[in-house]
Amino acid sequence: MTTPSGPQDQQPEKKEQRPKEKKRKQKRRGRGEGTVYQRKDGRWVAEITLEDGRRKPLYATTQAGAIEKLKQAQYELKQGILATGPNQKFETYLNQWFEEIHKLRFRASTYKTYRGMIDNHILPALGHFPIQKITAQRIQSLYSEKSKAGFSPSLVRSLNKILRPAFDNAVKWRLIAYNPCNGLSLPSETNRKVESLTIEQAQYLLESVRGNPLEAFVVLALTTGMRHGELLALRWEDINFDVSTTRIAGEEGLGSVYVHRTVSHQGSLKFVEGAPKTESSERIILIPLQVCNILNAHRVKQREVRLKAGEKWQERDLVFCNRHGGFLRQHVVAERFHKLLDEVELPRMRVHDLRHSAASIMLAMGVNPKLIQQILGHSHLSMTMIKYTHVLSSMQKEAAEKITDLFKRPF
């Protein structure tokens, strides 16, 4: 007979032992994978995993927009063009690139010119934007605004010469995916007709300018072909009046001018002085005795102006200066020159056209083109030949006519 067991005899049922589950490791997202989610503020975020494991966020106002940005980023990452660098202000980047890299390619005067363009034109318009927010449309608007404001096509093209390599470098540094300067519309250079005086017109101008405050300037420009900036940077120490110690040949009745400076005007009162345009632009030009005499007379008048200025005089030893001895502005000289041309009834031309006139007259007089190249400071003879093709063509016509004379004798 079986005795029923009491409660104390009952054994608790053993719970079925389940094997402990191993904690599942979250799979690390691979390169190029991404996720899309919405923030508490309502914005949508797409994140993409970069090559080094970092997560790059992409923001959008809608889920569809975030997904589209993610797809574009995945494509750019695959192509190796995804911008992975910091999205810094354009002003920060441009200053670093220009001062540390691009500056090394220029002469001091060119650097100062480009620096002025950056500070006065580029940074005020674009500097406050993040570099990745600067689009082709923004840059095109900048160029259009400058053109409408009356700035020359050459200035707009110079701005592009700064921005295009700047953005090329930003692409290399992976700060942006593409160069926004690609495909922009630039204003075409104006093909302004170069005016040149004939020998007769030049003689008339030299006679008409006698006694005028511009006499020495016009005479020196027309007989040496010096550039406008070279003339305004010229100092008395650069002119050799002592024919016995002329640096080149000591020829009787000749002086010389040493060209090794140029000056340009930037900003309201800023002048930038530096070396000439190229190495070949540093040169010595012989001048005849008549030019030396005119320069000496100009120096006497300048001393009278100096005495009148008194303490306001700034001693810079400049040959052509303002009433206080400082640099002359190019546009001031141009205005006075145009007034002179109107008074003597000669066609309007730029001050720079006196340089073209000097070269044309020398060619017409039969001066060797190689010598003219040296006088003008051109780097290559081809530059001289291209600029003055019209004169050479007329000379060839004259030569052909003289050759024709050979056949005028009876056979």
C-alpha cells in the first residue's frame, strides 16, 4: 500500500535551463553606408560613413531630401570626390591658400594687386559663406554685379584668375566636390583699337606741349616708350645727365634712364610700388640731349613747387609728382593728357598709346625690331612683332615698291 506523500516530500519542478544567449554585436556600418532619421527640431539628417569610420551628417528639410543627399554623397564617395574636410568659412580658406601657397608664384607687385582684389571685391561678397555653400550662381552674380557697377572686363577676368585656382585647390583638399568656377560666363576683353601717332603728329605734339606742365612727361613717354606706371615711379637718381659717365656707352650728347620700378594705385590713397612687369622690363634707355634739357628744365620748376609746398612736401625724389611731392594718380595724368589733346586738336588716345606711338615711329624710321624690343622691355621679339604688325605691313609695302623700281629700267 502506498503511502501518500506529504507536502514535504514533494520536489519542486526544475525549470528548464535555456542556454544563455550571447549578446549580439551591432554590425559596424561599412564604408559608404548611411542612415536617415529625423531630429527633434524637425530637420532630417542623412549620415554617411567615411573611409576612416567617421560619420558625415547631411541635413535636409524633408525625408526625401535627406535620402537624395545620401545617394549623392554615396556616389561622390565612390568616385573619390566627396568633400570630407571641414566646412570652414570661405574667408578662412582663401586667406590660408593665398598666403601660404599662391603667393609664392608672384612678384611682390602682382601679389599686392591680387591681395587688393581679394580684400576689396571677393571677400566682401563671398567671404562670410561656408566654402561648401559657394555655388556657381553666387560667383556669376558677383561677376555680373561688378560689370554693372562699371568695372572693366579685365578686372572681372582677374577675379576669376584668383577664384578658379583657389577652388581647384579646395577640391584637392576635399573641402568641396567640384569647382564652381567651371563653366562660368566671363565678359570678353574689349578689343580697343590702339591709337598711334604718325611722325608728323608726334612732331606737332612735341611742339604744342612746350611750356605745358605735361611737357617732360609726354616727351619722355614718346621718346622712350616707357609704361605709365614706370614713368610715375621714376626718380631723379634713375636719370643720368652726365654724358661722360653714361652707364651704357658714354656717347656724346646722350643721357640715360634706368627703368627698374613701377607703381600702381590701389584703394583710396594706397600706392603699390614694385619691380617692373618682367625681368626684361628692367632696362637702361639712352635719351638724346634735347630730352635731357627738357628734364632739367622740369626739375627747376619742380624745385619752385617744392618751396611753395613748404612743410607739406613729401620728399620721394620723384620726377613726376603731385604738388606735395607724392605719387601722381594715373587717372589724373590721363585727364590732363586728354585735355591737352583736345586743346591741340589731336585725336583722343590713352597715355599708354604714347608707348605704342614710340614703337611705331621707331619702326617707321627703320630702327631694328630687336633693339625696339629691348627699349620697350618686351620679353620676346615675337611680342614686339605681333603688337606692331600694322607698321611692319606698311614697311613691307614700301620695301616692295622700292624693289619694283628695279624693273623700271629698259630691258
